Amino acid sequence: MPRLLTEIDKIRRQVLTEVARLAFNGQILRKIEDLPYKLYEQGIRNYRCCQFKERAVLKERIRLALGEDPVLDREPLVHAAIRSLKKEKIKGPMLKVIDIACDHCPIDAILVTDACRNCVAHSCVNTCPKKAIQIVNGKAMIDKEKCVECGLCAKACSFGAIVHIQRPCERSCQANAISSSEDRHAIIDANKCVACGACTIGCPFGAISYKSEILPVVKKLRAKSEVIALIAPAIAGQFGRGVTLNQVVRGLKELGFAKVKEVALGADEIADLEANEKTATWLTNSCCPAYKKYIEKQFPELESHLSKQLSPMAYLAKKIRLEKPESYLVFIGPCLAKKEEVCEVDAVLTFEELACLFVARDINLATLSEMALDERATKYGVGFACAGGVSKAITNIKPIKVKTASGLEECKTMLLLARAGKIEADFLEGMACLEGCIGGPGTLVEAKFARRVLEKELSEEEKELKKTV
């Protein structure tokens, strides 16, 4: 089933599709200034106070789609497009806050609602360690000067009359990288951010989004350069139950990609290397860039336990670069953190961005004939897409004790226990996204559905393989 499709997803995809269409048609410089008006007329409206603010927000979304930072000034969009077209690679932090789209969410974390009944127990008063709660006119009142927002009163209230409110962007960020400016705009702390992208889903106003690399990719495709697509294992089921991987491969060829390679091929080799990597105590994976960054920024004392191996994407890209130094390598996957991973890859597109390219070129995958990949990975390499997949691949090579965690909250718990010496395992697998890569912010379908499709495809391939042996 599709992931819960929000209005934010629809708007972002509409913007990306229109920018891609203009780029493919060679009209980006001539028509980019008209795009906010066109999108508004197509129905992106009634979210803001007036049409002027709506178009101003759209302008910043278009700027991100061009691969530029949102700036909210009077600079024409064509200037951003010119700069972007000159770039070979979009660099720098990819997650950005669109200030004008931010709703300045309230930051009073603990609130007493009208559900307060002035009960006899007064558990809220008695549980507060700072004596910040009093009963005034038959209702609990919180002294904001004394309150430390510990939330104990909210937990103690039998009626649920006290609520612990947190800004949705801050709540979604397990790296604690998001805070508020003096005017209550969201701010991303680059020193803490691991680029997992959870905030892009968490913000209900679409005020946090990512810079797209569609423009440089389309430029290379139009120039008929040797553009090679490196597709992530999590691609299974992303374009619908009835669309096969081989139809996606055909679609990529129709877009202009010269070759298509499975990143799972790199995963097969990385599993072997990590299974045999020497370590004094325990080892943890390096394939998830957000998890790797999380350790480097939040648990620097555990960096020595990180695998020294490249991620499957980086490993495969390095191999291809040695064989074809002039090729243009595009990774296609579910991950926003990959956009900031330093390696031989020239550009990173999410499945969402790829879908927008297909729509821009009027390519209906379901109607295409199939085109098989030249080389296929094992089920263990493909299994890297799901939480626990890395561990399965490694234990298939070497019988060791493993511990797995998905989502940064689980990863944090696992790492705290490991730091305290309270985990008995030789290998710790951490994935920043719940369910693993199939739960990434750049996906098109719900993670559990993607897992079922992936498992079914692997099962069918295994049956076919047994028939040929």
C-alpha cells in the first residue's frame, strides 16, 4: 500500500515534476519565473493567508527543487536556475528550513487544559519537583518561571488534563538537532544533524525539505552522457505491486540512463568484508550514513567500533569509477542522508524524485516491457534494505552474536547499553530509519508493504534458481 500521502507530499512532487519537465524540455530559464503562478493556478492554494504568501512559499520550494538554498528575497528564480545549471554537483547540507512556511509553533511545552477537574488528589501539585503548580480558582496553574518541562505532572494527571506539547519538527528529530530561533522559526544545528530526514516527514507545514539534484541529472541525460543508475535494494515494490524491477530498469533506460546496476552487488561484498573485519570487541555497521553520523556526533567514544568498510553504494561506485572514469553515477534510493555521503557518486535521487522524472517524461512503468539486469545480487545483498538484513548477511558467512536496532531512538538505547558494556554481541546493526532503508523518507510506499514485496520477490527468485540447478 502507498505510504500515507499528505498534502505536503503532493505539493513537493508537483513542484519536482514541473521543474523536471521544464529541464527535460530545455525551458528552465525561459519559464521558471512563471512556475509559482502556474502551480497556484493548478490548485496549490488555500494553505496560507493569501495568494501572495502562497506563491512566496512556492517560490522557495522551487528554489529547493533547483538545488538551491531557500533565501526568501527578491532574487529572480532564473538566477538560481542559472547557478544550478552551472554546477556539476549539489553540495553542502541538503536539509533546509523554509522560514516563510514555518508556522512558528508554540513552545510552551506543558499546558493545563479545560479538562482539569480540581480533583482531590492534586497529583500534579504533589509530583512537581519544582513546586511550579498551584490550584487557582479551581484549576491547576503552572508557573512558567519555575517549570522545567519535565512532564511528570502530565503523567500523574488521572484525567489527562495536562498535556506535554512539543514542536513536531523537534519531536521527530531523535538527534536533537532542531530548535527555535528568537522569532520561533525552526533551526537545524548542522553540528548535530545526521540528515536522516525524519523532520521532513514530521513537520506538518512542509517547512523542512531537501535540496533536489534533479537538474544536474537531467542535464547529463539530455547531453546523452554515460549516466549510470545505481539502484538501492529498497526499490522493491516502490512503484506498485504490479510493477516489476525489470520494468523499472526499462523505464530508467527510457529516461536516458546508459546502464543500471544493483547496489546490492556491493552489499554482498561488504557483508563478506565486515564478517571478516578484525575487531577486539564488537563491531557496528557503516552502511547507513545517518547512523554512522549519529555515532560520530553523539557517541564519538564509540567511533573505533565502526566498520572501516565503505557503504555498498560507495563501494560499487568506486569499482565502476575505476572501470569507467568518465561516467556520471547516480544513486537512486530511499535515503536523504546519502545526499551528503562523500564518495564517487555524482548525484543522489530519492525514489520520490525518480517518480517525478517518470511523470515528467510521461513514462508509465506498468505498460513497459521488461529489461533484465546484467548481473543480480544474492538475497542477502538485497536484504540490506530491511532492518536486520545486514546481520542476516553476516551471520550467513560467519556464525556470530548480533543485535539489531532500527530508528535512532532504538539505536540510542543500543549504543548506551554497548557503551556501558551491557550488550553481549559481536556485531551491532543500526539503521536510522524504522524498518531500515524501506522506511526511509524518500520512499513511495509503506515500509511493511515494501518488506512483503521484497520477501516475495526473493522467495520467487530462489525457487527459479533451484529449478535451473
